[in-house]
Amino acid sequence: MTEKETGVENGKVDKTVVIVIILFGIVVMAGIYLYKQSKQPATYPYTLTVAGVNVYSKIPISEFQNKKRVFLFETQDKIATTCNFEISAVSTPDREGYKIHMERKPVGIYLDKNSAHILGETDEELLKACHAFLCLREGMECPENLMEIRDIVLNSKNLIIVRDSRLGSSGIMGHTELLGVLGYIQAQILNTEGMNVWIYPFVVDVQTNLCTLQPFSNAIQTLNITDNTTECKMNSGIFLIRSKENGIWIEGKRVFISGDDEHIRIGSIIVRDILSPEWIRVYYGLE
């Protein structure tokens, strides 16, 4: 082989090596890119904040609001159990339905096409995320300070609940849920603090703004007063009011649950579990 031929062959080898190195580099870089992409958190094009909880969604919120058939996983976590009861009360159970997971992770709500993850590290965070989940799904306005409702109600001298006279059966069911939890709280205060607090249920005529005290009886109190009508000037209590606006809001020491009958029922269930997360577990004999 001549010196000239050797040079040509070396040139061919050098070019081949360069091409191999370039291709190898491309493969390595592509692998690194794909690896990094796999480690990146999923992208959520729809983000918003509900009741102070950040929500991340891969689907339009309007699509999520149609997810009424749900599958809830059994859990040993007491707070997640309360959340299961809360969601199931306003949903249709379905093994093939929208899957709802609850986990002890940094607080937030993550929505996908077929499943949701409700997250919270502490009991209060997980509960708040659960309430926010329902507020969003049901199209209800819920305040950032939603969890303050418990302190607002418990710090009042008496447990006052005011029901709009126009409520139908669903709204009255919500009212009944609240009377049940207020009775439980009344008993707890008596047992732990030896104090008597009284429940005063009123019906309001929104046209005249007159409140009529209703008869009420439980294991602790009997209220037989009738024809006791007064102007509604209560500065504390829970108010269930028919309205075109569905939501829960707070004004001073007054908590309002408003909307149509069904949304008042849903709002009442949310407030029930804020007031006493364990009540529903006690009711079903789990505690």
C-alpha cells in the first residue's frame, strides 16, 4: 500500500469515528433530555385557588364539575374518612366512576381526566382541601378563611341557626344536618366544660325580615316557645338563605350558606364537617 493510499484510508477512518461520536452524543443528549422530562412534574394548564387551596387541573374546570359519579377508596385515616362521607353525601357511588385519592402530602388539589388527588399534611389541611374540592365541583363560592367557621360558631354564647322559610326539602335536609352537629357540640361542651349552651332555631321571612323561634328538643334541652317573632337582628349564628348565588361566606360572627336548595344542602354538609369533623364518624359508629 502506498503512502497516498494509506492517507486516504486514514481519512475515511477519521470521518467514520467523527460520525460515530456525533451520533453517540446525540443519543446521549436525547436520553438525558427524556430522563429530565420524566422527572419534571406534570404540567397543569388550568390553575386556580379555591377556599385558599391551590388547584391544578389537566382538564377544563367545567369538565371536572360534571364528575358526579365517584369511586372513593377505603382508608384508615380518620380525616380522609370524614372527607369520604362528605363527598359521598353529594355524589353517586360508582366503582367505574371518577377516582378520588386522599394523601398526606403538601396541601393542594390535582385533577386529571379520570382521577383526583386531594392532599394535605395536617388534619386541617386535608379537611380544607376536601371542602375546597366540593366547593369547586359544585360551583360554590367559598372564602379563604373557611376553616374559621368552627371558632366563630363555638365562640358565640348560643348556637343560633336561621332557616329561610322558602327552603324546600333539600335545603331542609341541610338544616337538619346542622341541627344534628350543633346538638353534638352542645353535648361535648357540657361534658368537657360543664357548661350549658342553648340551640335556638329560627325561621326567617325574608320579605319582612321577621324571625320566628321554632320548638326544639334533644337530650339536653326542650324549647317549647311558640309565637315568638322578632326582627332578625342576630349578630351571630348560621343563616341558610335562598339566593341566586351559591356559596358560603362569613360576615363578622355570622356564617351564611346561600343558593338553591341543593347547594344549601351541600354547603350545610361542608359546614357540618368544619364544625365537627368527627361527628359523622360518631354518627356511623366508627368512633
